[in-house]
Amino acid sequence: MAIVIIRQDHKIELWKKALLNADSSLEVYSFLEEHPKDEITMAITWKHPSGSLSGYPNLKCIASAGAGVDYVFEDATRPKDIPITRIVDPFLASDMSEHVLAVILAHLKNLNAYKAKQIANVWEPMEYLRIKDVTVGVLGLGELGALTGADLTRYGFKVQGWSRSAKNIENVTTFSGPDSLSEFLESTDILVCLLPLTPATEGILNKELLSQLPKNGYVINVARGGHLVDEDLLALIDNQHLSGACLDVYHIEPLPKSHPFWNHDKIHMTPHYASVSDTNSVIPQMIDNYKRLQSGEELLNLVDMNKGY
């Protein structure tokens, strides 16, 4: 039994070293090097090349190196009968919460607008908002969304959240199901998208949904680029229904230099780095699942193949 790491960034050797440092008895390979494909039972992946999961006759687990697994489902060539696991990392959730808090405060206090004025040598005070003036709505109450919502309440924000199924989060007003989505949106001043990307949620941040936010609503997308219809967001900002947006995720990454987001003064961007997996935190659970695989025990953090998350 052996592990193969399949990803397209520069972190394969980092992950390989971390796995071996944690357990030197492991057999770990990069998919870029010669390796015995018939011995591979676990593939640790992150945005792997399409087709790279085929050719492993004894593969028993596809382990996502992040919380998201949409990229796995997008690979039509993957073996459909192989279970998929995902990362549940407390640092992923806390890092996301801190990022969202920073973005919201920058919006309330006009920090991005002031930076633009500084570059233009313009001295112009602007009216600001207070925490008590806004309601933050978290769209998606999984681990990341639930913790983000709960953390924001501790800073005095009024927070509400929507999810497909009913959730109970202390000090957070919760909505569930499609029938309550409009009510949730109509009372949300700052919308934070933390939904999983599935066929049901792809393109959900569109004109129909975003138009239901109050005038001057603000949008934060830290989930997946596929949730957002770019041209609908631009139109609603340009017609002044929305006051702006902060985006961490995009349909194509890196974002093409010709994309209108780059030069829009009311759209602020980060390079899909709001929250990243910490190898020191997630390697132990990867190894735990590998040991479970070896002994025939049930795997942890299994993805629901029907829901897609």
C-alpha cells in the first residue's frame, strides 16, 4: 500500500516531506516521479489534472487536501466508485473567519476607498458605518460558515445565516430551505458566500439573488468562483444597487489580466488565499485515514457522494 500526491502547484514536496516526517514508514510518491501505480491505495489531491486519477487499479480513497471537493467531482475521468474524503481543519475555519472580519471592517471604515484617494492625492473624509449599523448574512453554514458567523457575533455584529438544512448556531438567526432564502437576503446588508460548489449552487450569486439584497449591499465571495455570475455582479455595482464586493475566488485562477474586476474601483480582490490548509494540522488526519484504510475501518470526513460535499 502506498500514497501518491497529485497537485499542480509547488507544494508536492512540502506535503511529501511533512507526511514522512510524521511517519517515516509511509511509502509516499509524487505523481510526477516514477511510482508503482498498482501499489497506490490513497491519492492526496488538490486541483489535480483531469485524468490523473485513472490508472490506479487498487485505489481506495481520494483524499482532498482542502475542505472543498468540487474539483474532484468536475473530473469526469475519476473512478466513480472510490470514496472521497475532505479536510476538517480548525485553522481553515479560524483563518477564514479572520479574513471575513478584516474585509467587513475595511468596508465599513472605507479603507479601500481611502487607499485609492491616497494614490490620487485626494483628501476627502467619508461617512463610515458602525458594526451596529449592519446585518451580516452568511450563505452556507457548514464548518467554515458556522464558525465565521459565530465569531462575528462576538464582535457585536448582528448575524444571520442560510443553509439548505436547518442549523442551530448560538446568537445567529438561521434560515433554511429555498422558501426562506428571499427573507434572508432582504435583511442582509453584507452577504458572505461560504457555500459548497455543487450543480445546485453553481451560478447562485446571480442577478436574481443579488437584486434581493438591500440597496448598497456588499458581497464577499470566499467560497468558489463558480458561485458568481461575474457580469451580474458588475451590472449591479455599476447601477449602484450594490456598493461593492470583495472576492477571493474566480472562475479562472489566476484571473486573466483582461478581466474587468482588475480595474474596477469598487471590487477588491485577494488571490484565493483567504484560508489555506496547514500541513501541521491536517497531516495527522490524513495519516489516520490511511491507517484506517489499511485496517478496513470506516474513513473520517467522508464526502456525501449525492450532495457533492
